[in-house]
Amino acid sequence: MAGITQLTRAGVYLARLDPAKGAEVGKLRPVVVLTDQTLLDVSPPLAFVCPLSGQSEAEFQALHVSLPARDSLKVKSYAQVEHCRAISIRRLQSERLAKLEIDEMNEIIRRLHRLVGW
């Protein structure tokens, strides 16, 4: 967790997602931290994240959440809910780039529920 002082829920950070396997997203890319703040406050070794991408394909529109550029997140991005996963916090490479609004987080969680059949 190079230089990160405290993780925040809804925070956007750069994460090194390589090595990727099969259809997994990889490379250095922004992710949104979905882990509850109470858990983050005890410095867990893992965080549950949702990768962001600058592109969204039509067949995934039911799962992707559009996010406007803000702060140090310089381009419109899409939360790729189908790629949510737990990662080691040691994969995180930056201080927080941006923070999502509560309605954006709620929409990601709604789409995650859709993905798992909730």
C-alpha cells in the first residue's frame, strides 16, 4: 500500500491488477473500494473493489455504472461490476484519486446484487 495513509469506502485508487487470467481486467487501473468503512478502519489485508474502465460495451450496460470525471479521475469512467473482487491492499498504488457519491455507490451495489441474483 505504497504511501496510502487510510483507505476510505467509495474512494477511487490506482491498483495493479496484473497478472490477469482469462477475461479478468488487468494492468494499472482505478478501482472503487467497496469494503465497509468499519472493516477498513482495522487495516485489513484485503479490500473488495470494483475496477473502473474508460469503456463500456453494450452487452454489459445492465452491470456497468457510468461515473463522471472528478478530482484526479480525469476521464468519464465505468464501474465494471462483473469484475468486482477482493485484492490485497498491497496492490493499491496511489493516494485517493476521487470519492464517489452515495447514490453512485448505491447503484454499484444494486448492480452487484443483480449480478449475484439477490
